[in-house]
Amino acid sequence: MGEFFTLKTSSNLVEITGLRAWNMRQLGEMIGMAPDESIFHHTFQSFREHHYVTEPYASDFAQWAEVSLHFPLLAEELGVLDIRDFVSLEALRMELMGIVMRVVDEHSNWARRPADYPFDFCRSYSVINELGLQANTPGELARILPQVGIRCLHYHLIEARLRIGLKGNDFSFWLRSQWEDNHKCLDVADAIESMDIYHYTLPELRDRIINLLREVDV
Amino acid sequence: MRENSVCANALDEYTPLIGESEVKELRLLVERLGSVRMTMINSTRTGGGVAEILWRLMPLFEELGVQATWQVMKGDEPFFQVTKNIHNALHGMPHELTPKEREIYLSTTKANAPDLDFDHDFIFIHDPQPAGLIKYVKSRKATWIWRCHIDISHPVPGVWNFLEPTLRRYHSAIVSSPAFAQGKLGIRQFLFYPSIDPLSDKNREIPQREINGILKRLGIPKDKPIVLQVSRYDRLKDPIGVIRAFRLAQRHVPCRLVLAGGAADDDPEGAEVLAEVKAESGDDPDIHILVLPPDSNLEINALQRAATVVLQKSLREGFGLTVTEGLWKKRAVIGSAVGGIPNQIRNEVNGVLVHSVAGCANEIRRLLSDRVLRERFGKYGHEAVREEFLITGALRRYLLLMLMLREGLH
């Protein structure tokens, strides 16, 4: 018997950092100086908070560029970033800052134009708790997943890539490590990993994961 | 004993609304927190949003096994006049505190200190009235946290200078929106969004029959879609702008406007604004101006549920809980991009943000004509409130803050 999959959940407390951007240039500068937890909050956390809907811009930065700066070009550039492409917050920060500063350079007449309302940088602290639920097989996991909340799903599917430092998620990681010779398991691990998290809500993603796990017979 | 018809609900009653996993998470947080003693201190047990939420929050703490008490400081009329001036000045309304006012504030808080129990692990002080207590308590065993429910981003300097040294004695503060934080406070500021109770009279599900009865009693026909703004008669809520936006929309789509606000008898400016609103509406039979008593929670609930579009077209706003209420009831909500409204409305996802009378008029027209869009906004608005703005979320945040302070923040 291999390792159990232990289900956990992540609760977040938000602190206001005091960094406040009123225009595009300040946004870029402050992305550069904000704490890691702030980059996490406005990208990964924002994704969870709005889990119930697929929207054009999942990150707070892109949303603000669209609604408060009224600069859709920047919103589009920031909105196209996929958090799955990053395994460190520093890499994500550099990419975000690079995009904003490039747009600032290309549109200098917009760089200091004041937004309708400021971008307040916040930071998230996570408290992780075990839910007291464990699965020994993919089938068991499929039966348990309907009982867990969205924060649990976000923790294992989205936040995981920051924790395990891989372009992956806890579900795929578990399947691969426990059943490395089972082709069906490996296929399901790949399928979970390739799900488009931007075009499905978290509850929809959960349903898809459950269906995939049900296909595995171990 | 409960006051003002406020009755508490058991945690299990929230389960169908928030899901079992949310309730389980609350229990896990309490288990991990272990034994703690906490107290909330404010200045009134009746009236106002803070007391309203504490009446409902405290029994939930108790049910979860947290040793939580609620204490109320005492004050006389001159004290509350001073704290009202402080409150307004923190909001930016010009006022200089006289030496007499300072003396009244300090002596009242000092006189209260011996009568209150500070033998707790966490002390949450609500708003400016009891904030001075920290100066008169010698024991530093407890962690003191200032829960500020008002916007302190642009205070009058003199009043701020009077309060700031006291506030700096706190471990941290809690504010209701990033926009309300104070950059010069010098202590950590955490974000707790205000919350609504989905089981209260103002927000609970009510049968259509009851809604119809209330509309009939208020004299509002159901023959046309209703556009609603609930807010006191205050220029900052822009009721005249609402009427002008409605008139522009009304040319294209048949509809009724309902403005519902509180009685203005003791508020000379409110009475003046109400008169202006009545003059602006003229004798238009499609405009209904309601002056409701303060305890009209069921009436507001019914109006919000009967409305097709809910507006909050404020020029300045606090957090804007009427927006939260409209979103929770799955209404299509149009709000100005001011105060806490952009924290609640994700533009074009669960509602729309507007910046002018014309913008508001366009959106009224669009939403009245597009049922699918209204339903989509309504669905996502409800989810947004479930995720962030319910009383159970406030409970979770208090538990999280105590847990993280006890375990040590990074």
C-alpha cells in the first residue's frame, strides 16, 4: 500500500501593505517592491476568490488596468499570463513588472494618468489545516472530493505548484508517485494537469477531476 | 435576552447556505486555536451596524467553544457628542476638538476602565469611542486590536493627531476596505470586509406572497420592472442623479423607480434633501419616494427582492452594504466606482460600475432589456457574497487573526 492522499484546506487572512498605486508607472514600481505574499494574493488568491466564474481577467492587476485605469492593452497583456507557467513568485513578479514597465515605456503619455481608484497592495497569509479525510486509491479520492470545499481544491490544484516547485498539482503528483507503472494513472495525472483552469470554474474542475479519477482501476 | 428583535441563529442553520465544508473549517480553526479568551468592546448594545453584527456573531463564537464576551462602555450625552464629532472628523468633515471635548473623551474612557474586564488573550475594541481604554489598562497580557469600521483614509489632521498616539499602542488594526486604511497609522492593518447575516430579517428568504403584500402596503404596483435605490436621503448618495438617470432610461424601457430611505425628522439636511428629491420627481407616478422607519428590515428585504435592478449611485460611499444585500438576493446591481463598491462589484462579472448619470442610465436600459445578463450577474453576485461578505466569513477572519497572532505571523 502506498501513501494516502491527505486532504487539506487553506484559509487566508489579508493584510493591507500600505503600498498604493494611482497610475500605471506606480503599479509597475510597486509590483517590484511588494512582498511575495502580495504577488501571491493578487494572482493566486484572486483566482480562488472568483472561483465561481470564468472571467476575462483572473488577476487583480489585469482587472484594475481594465476597470480603473481604462487601459485595456495593459489588461490584456497582464490577463494573458497563466499562473501555471510559474513555479516561483519571484519569476511571476519579474514577468508582471516587465509587462507593466514595457507598456509604460511604449505609452508614456498614459504612464502617470491617474486611475479612477487606487490599487492597494494586500498580502495573504495562509493557515493550512488537515480536513481529516484521506484516500488510498483514486476511486476513494473521487468519492471524497464532493465533500470538500473550494479552498481545499484550490490548495491542492492551484497553490500546489508554489509548494512543490513543479508545474504540477498534488493530485497528479500523487498518482504518478504511487502508480508509476500504471499507464492509466499516468494518463489521468497528465489529463488533470492539462485542464484549462481559466475556462472552468473550480467546482467544474472538481467534477472533471472526479470523472477522471473514476476511470482509474487500481 | 435579545434586543430589537435580534435573534441569533445556530451555526447549523448556516450550513445549507455556506456548505458543510465551511462550517467544518470553522471548527478546525477553533480546534487549532485551543483555549483562548477574547472580548469585544464597543459603546452600544442597540442600534447601529456594529451592535447588530455583534448580537449575531457572539453566540456563534460561543457555539464554537471560544470563550468570548461582549462588553459595552458607558458614556453620557456629551461624550457621545464628542465621539460623533471625532467620527465625522475621521471621515474628513472639518472639526477641531476643543480642550473641553478632549477632556470629556479622556475622562470618560478613564472612568470606564475599572468597570471592564481586560483579563483576556485578545481584546477587540470597536471604533473610536472605546479606543482610549488602552491608555488606562496597566496589564499588557492581552493582545489589543482596534476594529475600525469607518473610513480613516482622509481624517482631519487635528483630530487624527489627538487619536494617533493612542492607536499606536494597539498591536494591529482591522479595517473594512483597503481604501479605508490609514497610511500613517504605524501598526499593521488587516482587512475584514463588513458582512451581512443571510438569516436576518433584512436578508433571509421570504415567500413571494409576503413580498407582494409588502409592496401592496407600500403602494408600489408590480406592473413594470422596479429600479431601486435604498439609502438615506443624503446628497452623497446622489438621489437626484438617480432620478435623472432613471428618466433617461425610462424613455426607452418602461420601469418604476423606488427610492427608499430612513426618516429625516432629526436630520435637517436629510429633510432638505428629501424635499429636493420630491421636487425633482414632480408628479411622475412612476417614481416612488419612501420614507421608512429604522426597523423596516423586512420591507427593505422585500423591495430588494422585488427589484429588477438595484442601484447604489453614490458620489462617496462607505463600504456600501446595500450593494452586498442586492448581490446576495441575486439582483442585477449597478454601483458607482467609489468607496467599498469596487471591492464587491467585479465589473461586468457580477454587476456594473458606473461613473456618471449617463453611464447609470445606459446600464439601467441595458439590464432591464437583458434578462440573461441580469441572471448571470445575479448568480455571480450571490456567489461573491457567499465567498467574502457573510457573517460566517467574519467569524473565520476573527479566528484566523487570533490563530496567526498566537502562532506568530511571518
